[in-house]
Amino acid sequence: MTQAEESKTAKHERIKGERNPWEMLPDILEYARQGFGAFPEEEFNVRLRWWGLYPQGDGTGTKGGTDPYFMLRLRIPGGKLSAGQFRLIGRLSAKYARGTADITVRQNIQFHWIPAEALPDIFDQLASEGITSMGACGDDTRNITTCPLSGIDSHPRNDLSDLVAEATRALNGNPVFYNLPRKFKITLCGCESECTYPEINDVGITPVRHEDGREGFSVQVGGGLSTRPHFAVRLHFFLMREQIVPLLVGIASLFRDQDVLRQKRERARLKFLFLEHGWDRERFEKELSRYIDFLPEPWVPVEHHRPSQTIRDHTGFQRQKDAGKWSLGIPLNQGGLTPDLIDKIAWLSETYGEREIRLTPQQNVLIAGISENARDAVASHLGEWGLPLDGSRFLSRTVSCTGKSFCRLALVETKDWSKRLAEELDRLYPHPGKPLNIHVTGCPNDCGQQRIAEIGLQGVQFKGKDGVLQDGFDLFLGGETGSRKFFNARAGIRISQEQAIPLLSRLVGMYEDSSDPEESFHDFVFREGFETIRELLKEEIAASGQD
């Protein structure tokens, strides 16, 4: 009898179960000293991820292989760094990563072009400044996000950094939680705009006020994007601060024990308990009760108003809780940093602030502790460096994934193309009356979070009329987060990268010219109708001669 071939999922589960990757750093660094080709297959394709390492794609995406370099993702809890840590990241970028350092939507930083032989020195230097990559990738609890204003916000509810640190200690590096069915994403967000998108995390914790006046917390579970997007389900609990970390440990334990989620990796996230296995809120609460040693107070949350996604980030100057102190959110384009820019931002924080840098979920940077009388000087420096304070510009509101330049899964290049798109839109609409968010992702996995954007672009490859394969995008329109939650929808049109910039410029112009200044992009799209927008864009393509 021929033995059945081991499935990809079964192989992955076997490799994970045989050895805890978090216990293997000495082995990994020894392989690294021997060079890129020295890694055994099981480490190379699976276990390296638990230390934030992926083999770098060769630039051809899903149809290509790897270059002899690594992507290294650092885990930055809550996106919080000292100026010294930030400077170290800049030095490592310059020395080993060809000047790359990208902020991610989970407040991490990614390097590219890392030679294997450099890893021992990189890990030593990171450890010397208290930075790790443990748990930045892999089937574990990913970086726990929080609002970048946590602890300094003028709103007292927004002070969750201690819980982020405590939860990170409880879950990251804990051998009980190294082998989850899939990635597990948590956010604890205290700002009024809920800037970390708790509705698309596996677990989202937010502050609430009970009808009797008590302050506490609410939890929602099972959010996620990719090919089966799902908004998180809010549990009927009123939680106290001391219950949050035990609750997170309980939910992680419940997730770990769901063997039904280990059958197919593409259906292994927590959300699939709701999407495919018949779970609802009541079932989740019942199962969770077996994993926690306290009884949450039953409570039906009252949904409060939250601003739409258009004003979720914290750009520009904002008052802190300390009198006379301001934070400054600096808009970047797609989180792109260079060693020179890192040094400049660190210098600003050391000279005018409190030597602290915070990364945002929108791939921007925030400096804390700027005094009132230093604001003009700081703004002047930013102007000299070509960094805007206006967070409504498209350069600061365009988010993208890594793209096929470095990612083996991506179908198209995203970073450079998205920058060209944003620059053209800023040229045409330098002061948009209705700021929009544009998210670009290179494949259906949606690391660029395009399904929640007003305008989303998902990479595809297709043959043009000449039969030549070309890079392009499926267009998605009408996403919204906040009190009203909508995933965007396919517009039913596939456009090449060459076509996309003039077409999106036309679409933004249509919205800018719409009659109601308060109309959301979602409402505009559904008022105009997908068919009307689709036909107009097709006419634009025909008129341009690019069909």
C-alpha cells in the first residue's frame, strides 16, 4: 500500500510540533554564520518565521523564487521606541539592509536585503537596546498594537501601554503559546477614534463606560481580512482592567486548542469559527468560560459613535495630558524610512521632545513631549526636510504592503507604484476637501488592509489585448470603518498599473465634485452606483487608447 503523501498543512503542523522555534535561536544564528544555504529546509521554510525572518523574494512574486537574503521584521510592542533604539534601527538599516526600514500596519519595522552572515551581529545589537524579533511572524501572538498616544493622550481612557507590556510578557515567548493554529492578532486601543482597527483584529479591547458610570472594557473577537473578511463579534462582557490579560490568555488558549482550525492553513484564523464552524457570540462565551478563572460581568454593550476611517490617524500637533506638551504625528508615505530620515526624526525627539518615537498603524511616526515654544522650530525643520504636517495629503494616506519586490506571495509591485499614484493625486488635489484612504495590496492575503479602504487595489496579473501578461489591480470601492462598518466591494473592473493612476485621479475628482460636502465615499459610490462608475472608467480607458 502506497503511503498517502503528507499535505502542506500536515507538514507545517508536524514541523511546528516537533520543536519550539523560540528555543532555537542559537542554532539559527549558527546556521547564519555558515551562510544562506546552510539552513535546513524545515528551519528555512517554517521555523525562521518565529524570529521574524522570511526568505526574500527575487522580485518576480508568486512565479519566482528567492534571493539569498532575508526580510527581518522587528517586534515593537505598541510601536513604542526610544530615540536610541530608533537610531540603532537606522544604523542597522544603513549597514546591512541597503537603507530599507519600513513601518508596518502593526507598528513594526521591516528590513530587507539582510545577509545571513549579518544576523548574529544584528541580533546582538538589537538585544543590547532591548529590541527583539521574537514573535514578529509565525503562528503565534503577533505584535500587540495600541494607539500611539497611549499614556500621553489628553483623554484619560487612552492609557493602555502597561497592559500591552503585560500581555506581551504573558504570550510572547511563552512555550504554551508558540504553536497556535495560525497568526493571532490583538489590539488594545483607548483613543476615541480607535485607530488600531479593533474590528479587524482577532481580539480587540476598547474602553467603555457602563450605564451606571463605571469605567471598564469591552472585547470583540474574530475579526480579520484576506479572502474572507469578517468584522469582529462583540462579546456581552463588562470587564475590569485586572481581567484583561487573563482574558487574553484565555482566548489564546481557546484558539490554540481548536484542532478543527488546523486542517487547512488558509482557514485557520479565529474568525473561521464564526465563518465555517457555526459559532456565534453565545457559543464563544460559553467555550471561553472553560479557559478563564473568573466570571465576566454580563453586559450588553451600547455601541458608541466612532469617527469614520478618514480621521483615525493622529497626524499633526495634538495636546498631551501634561500641560504645555504636544505630540506630533509626522505623515510618511507607506511607512518608508531611510537611515538619514531616522536620524533626523531621532534628533527632533532628542532636541525638542522626550526622546521617544511611536509608530502608528497607518505607517506614520509620532514624536512625544514637544513643548509649546518649540512647535514652530519643529515645523520649520520638517518643512526643510520635505515632510508635511497635513495628514490629509494622499502621500500620507496611501498604505501598501511590501509587494513583489521582496515578497514571494505578491503578484505585483506596490511600493514605488503607490508612491507615484499618491504624488499624482497630491499634484491634482493638493488640498482635498474630502480626504480619502487608498490601500494597495499585492495579493489576496491583504497585508495592505485594502478591504477596509475607501479605495482598495488588489494586485492581479492578466493578459492585455495583445496577449502579453501585465501587472494590474482589481478595484474595490466603498470601505468604511467606525460606527458604520463596511468592507469595500469589487467594482467589477480590472485595470493595468498604467491605466490605474489616471483612472483613480478621475474617480477622486468625481468624488471631490459631488454635491454634498458631508457625503462619505461609501455613500457616494452607492449613490452613483457601481455600474455607472464602472462604465465611466471604461470610457476613460477607451478614450486614452490604453485598452
